[in-house]
Amino acid sequence: MSDLSVSLPVSLPAIRSHGGRLSLGLSGHVGRFLLGMGGLGILLAVWWLFTGPLAGAGSFSRRFAPGLALTSLIEMGWHGDLLTHVWLSLKRVLVGLAVALAVGVPLGLAVGSVRVVEAATSPVFQFLRMISPLSWMPVAVMVLGVGDAPIYFLLSFAAVWPILLSTADGVKQLDRRWLLLAQSLAATRWETLTRIVLPGVLAPILTGVRLAIGILWIVLVPAEMLGVAGGLGYLVLDTRDRMAYGELTAVVLVIGLLGFLLDAIARLLYRMRAHG
């Protein structure tokens, strides 16, 4: 009987199993980068197909083609005021995140360390957390007026819950032996807080910050439709009203890119803390 084995001229990457998941033999950050770029390339190809070759000659979807969006993005960045709108949105996100940290971290420390506080506040926090931040939009405008103030309120309200809950969970997971050691050394409450508790819950806080950034970025766009004269949410409405669909697509791309970068920064901070 003849030998049916065939030798391939090119060696394929080995397929390995990690925790029940199959992965190609691509190692390290380079492999992950290549796979990520491949996924983005597939997304771009699908976008191009459905707004180009697969769209009819007079199809409305052709107005959202990648080439037109890229051209509009360059024109808006070079001749327009895109950077101004980006800065306004980032400033609002940073203010909302700062307020959420200032409120959420102390509350999380109190909830995680004092059982009476946890029992008294847990139903209230869970109830408020389940209310969509966008449902507060009419109330925020009526109470705070039109401008940045209601946007800051909505963003802070949206971001405070993951930070608060992550901080409380971090306090509960602290090694009690460190707290007992602090007591045996006659450490003051401030010393215990600054040298044991806060360093011990920093990683959970950063996890909450990453979750908060994702929520902030989702709430930001509709929040900036409250009558302000700048920001990416305002720019979405403006380009829609002007029927500048290439610019509209470019703004959507900018929103996605900035959100990706903010999440990458949060992940980097978490990894630095985990390895530090």
C-alpha cells in the first residue's frame, strides 16, 4: 500500500490548549498584537464591503464608506475644530471621574469596613445603581440648568457605583492579619488607612475606575445632547442635522478610538500596580 502521508512545505503554527481554550502558537505581545490587528482588518473589510461593493450604485449606505470617513476626519482635524470638541469631552469625563472617585472611594471604605454602614446603605445604593443615569436627564436640566453642570452630574452618577462597590469589595478582601499588626504596633487610624488599607485596595479601585470609564464614555454622548455647544455628542447631532454623513462617521470613529485609548490607559495602570 502506498504511503498517503503528505509533507506540507510550510509549517503551520502549533495549536495548543490553555484552560480549555485553543490558541495558535503565537507567543507574547507580538502574537496578541498581530491577532488584534487581524480582527480590526476583518472589521474594516466588512465595513468596506457593505458600504462599497455590496451596496447599490445609489445606496444611502455609500455615504458611510471608510474612504469618505477618513477624508472627513482629516479635513475636520486640519481645518475644523475637532480637537476642541475632543478636549471638551475629555474634560467632562475627567471631571466626572474625579467627582466619582472623591465620593465613591470614601463611601466604599466605609461600606467595606463598617457592617452597620453596609447594612444601612446597601439597599439604597443597589436601588440607585439600577436607575439609568440617562433617566435623570430631565431632572438634571430642570435643577442645574443647561450647560456643563447637568453633564457633570450625570457622568458622576454613572461612574460612582463601580468605584464604590469595587472599593468596598477590596476592603472586605484585605488580609486581617495586617490590620491586627497595625493595632499591635499602636498605629493610628490615619496611619492604618494610608499605609495598609489604601495600598491594599488600590488594585480594586483601579478595576472600578476601568469599569467607570467604560460607563462614562457611553453616557457622555447622549449627555452632551443637553444643549451644550461643544463636545463629541454635540458634534454627532450637528453632523446629522447638516446631513454630513462622512463627518458623522468620522466622529463615531473618534469616539471609539478615544474610548479604546482610555481603557488601555486604565489597563496599563492596573498592570503597573499588579506588578509593582
